[in-house]
Amino acid sequence: MKLPLVLASLFVAATAYAQAPGDYEEGTGAPGMATPVVVVPTAPPPPIRRWSVGLGFGSLSLAPHSAPDVETQYSVGQLAVRYLATRHLEIELAFGGGSEQLEDGQKGDREVSQGVLALRYRFSPGRTWNWWVMAGMGSLAVTHTEATKQERDLAEQSTLQFGAGLERRWSRFALQLEFRAVGVKAHDAADAMPVGGTLTDAGGMTKTPEMPVPPPGTTTTNDAGDGMAGGQMVITGNYYF
């Protein structure tokens, strides 16, 4: 009785030993080996485009500190070059200018020009919608439309500007909307207003000094060299490269 049981045991053991090492069910993996993991490579992130150039248009309003109700409106254009120095900090150099706009829609006889170096802090530079705050300084001049270069140079005043903006970006192209508060420093009194009165020379003779012409960059209510304040709104098309 024991002989058949012994023969059956030997037959089962021989069959198991004869199975090829690679004969195993599909999906279970080889005995003693982990199932291989297939790694799909991901696409590299898009390159960071640090340089951009923008062309914009908008409006600028200015009023003397001594007469804030006497506001002058200007239609302005702007060309800006920008460089993203870090992930969040962007440097901007912008030049702009335009002509006075009267209430009836006609052009006035004054124009404005400015150049500003600014620093922007971008909160989400890699997103489709992103916004920033900015601060900048430069020069601004309000002159007569027929002013000479020397008169324009005399009319230049220092300006400080603070603002915020919003951008909608499509790869290389973007639209930007920015609002700024603009402050303009007053001229020095000696440079901005005529000198009047009389002088007495060493011989006791009196004479009237020459009356220098005030810079044309000052308005009727700003002949004393008063500073100005106002606001600016610009819509810009920006191209990244």
C-alpha cells in the first residue's frame, strides 16, 4: 500500500522541478522578482523669457499742488523695455509722451514727455493671469508744443510714480493694464519764476533787473514752480523674447 503513495509523491516532485524558470502567469512577475515600473518622461518646463518690449497708450492727468482743481488731461503713448532679473523682480525703462486734450475733444497747445526707470514686483509671473506693484523715478516735462530743446530741458522736473497692474498672457504675447499715481517735484524758485523788483548799485543808482522767461513747462497756475500730482492709466501690448 505504501509503494503507490511513494511513487505518486516522486511524480509530483519531478513535474514541479521540470517547469521552466520563466513559466509563470502573465502579470504575476517572475518568482522572487518585483514587477517592473514603466517611467514615462515628462516634457521639460518652458524656458523663462526674461526680456520683453511693450507698446501702450492711455491717459495722464496732472494738476498743480496749489490748484488741484485745475487739472490737465493728456493723451499719451509709451514704449517700455523690461527685464525679469529674478523670479519676481522686473526692471522697466519706459519713455512716453503725448498732447493735451481739451474738454471739447480738441488738442491743446501743451504736451507732456517723461522717462521713468521702475522696479516691478510680480506676484505670479508664471501664470496666465498675474499682477504686480511698482515704484519708479525719472523726469517729466510739460511744454508748449513749439518749445525748443533748451526750453524742454529747462522744463524737466523730477517725478516719483507708484502703481499696480494686471496682465493676461498667451505664451510670448500679453496684454497689460496699469494704474499709477504720479508726483512731480517743484522747480527751484530761481529757475521757475521771473525775478522782479529793483536793485541799487554801488553808486546809488537803481535799475530793473532782466526778467527771465519762465520755463514753458509750467502751466498758468504753476508759474511759481509749484509741483504737480495726478494719475496715469496705460494699456500695453507686451511681447516676450
